[in-house]
Amino acid sequence: MTPPRGKTPGKPHDVLVLGGSGVDATVYVPELPLPYADTYGVPPIQERIGNTGAGVALGCAALGLSVAFADLVGDDSQGALIRDALAGVDAFWGRAAAGTRRSVLLVGPDGRRTSLHDPRDTPGERLPRELYAGVRARHAHVSITGYCRDVYDDLDGMPVSTDLHDWDGVNDHHREFAHRSDLVFMSAAALDSPERVMRDILRLGRAELVVCTRGADGCLVLPRGGDLRAFPATPLPGPVADSNGAGDAFVSGFLYGRLRGAALEECVRLGSLAGAHACTVPGTHEAPITEAALLRAASAA
């Protein structure tokens, strides 16, 4: 295991990200859903850094935030790829008994994707406390991996966010993350009534704010004690490449604004700009928007 350390002794990180790294094999296919055929010829398949925690960590780091990251990876080539990709942040590693998590991403010509996710779960596995207990941070972001379920008790006094992704509002796996986080991100992809699920999260949990992204339709935002607000999507700054990592980029941009003390509307705008950028670059997390580029885009919008 890699023990916690700080780049500047005594100075807290901006963001501590717990869990959620993996490797994506991206396959660009002629259409989605993909009709059955014995063989398809496709462009070169590449393995890249992927999964949500890695995306938030790399996105926040590209925006100039000081980032710490703790996760479990395998003693395999995919684990080595992840460690190399996250060499620019303070990263603390434990061993995943079943190996590194992987996904196969089928990406259509319009940028939509279908993810085939292999979580490599091991019953009873948890993220060791010693990987992150010595890290001081202004904010923690917890990935919804099963082995991160127990970290909340160790984050007392630290604001916590999570991303439920395409939760259907019913699956028990997501519920504890939804109810124990202060800031909850989610996608409307599997929801018939996003507003109902968002209100349930506020009613049953401790969240002060729920943000539900809707792709090209923008996002919904519901603060505790406030009204539901709809925000439009940001136009893409160039041709679509693929939508992989757009949600994680949104979270990174939103957290950047929040940690700078920006108003809610500005946090949403920064998140939307970062997410729009992610849709125009290939891969998942290899080219997140930089702080300079985000601020230029924000001033031009």
C-alpha cells in the first residue's frame, strides 16, 4: 500500500477522491444499438484510463485544484496504466484482490455510448482507512464502488459529494451513498420522474443540493428548501467525438466553482462547459479541460 502524504506539509488538499478508477477499452461502432453480426471491422481499440473517480480526480487536477486520490487496483497491466495516468496527483494505492476494474465502451457515430462494466467485486472488500485517514481536504468525493461504502464514518466534518450516475431510484446499492452525501449528482437516464427521486434524496438523506444531468437537455438542480430549477446545456465547442467522461467533467467543473465560492448558477455553468468540452475529445479522461481554457470559455459565453 502507498501511505498518505501531502505535497505541502500541513496544507490541505482541495479535493479527496475515494475509489472509482478503472481501464476502458473504447470501441467505435457504426451504430447503437449494434445489430447482431458475426464480425464488425472497427477503428483501433485503445485501452485508456477510465471510470468515474479517476475522471473527477484528473478533471479537478487539470483545473488547478490540489487532489488526493485513494483506490484499490490490481497487480496487473491495467493497474499499472492507472497508476501512471494518476502520477500527477497524490495517489494512495491498495491491492484489489480480483484485479483492476475494466469496461468496454461501445461508442456510436453520434457520441452516445453503451458501457459494459466489469466491477471485479470481492465480497467484504473495503478501502483501507490507512490509505486516506491522514489526508486533509476541503472536500471529499466518494465513488459508488461497494468497497467505499464504509468511508463516510471517517469523513466527519468534511463536505462530501457522490455521483449516482444512472440510478433508477430503487436499487439499494446506491441508496446509502445518496443519503449520506451533502452534494448528490446523478443522471436522468434511468428515471421516469427525476424530480420525485431528487426530492426523496433530500427528504431521506442529508444532502443540501441534488443535481440531475440530462445530456443535451441540460440539468435539473434542487436545493434543500428551494425550488426545482432547469438549466440548459452548453453548446459543444466543436464536433462531437464521444460522450465518455462528460458527467465526470461536469462534476469537476461544478466542484471547481464551488470551492472558489461561486454562486450556484456559476457552478452549473462551469460544470456544463467542462462537460461540453469532454464530448469533443476522444477517450474518457485523457484530455480534461484546463483551468485557463475553462475560464476563457466562461468569459466568452
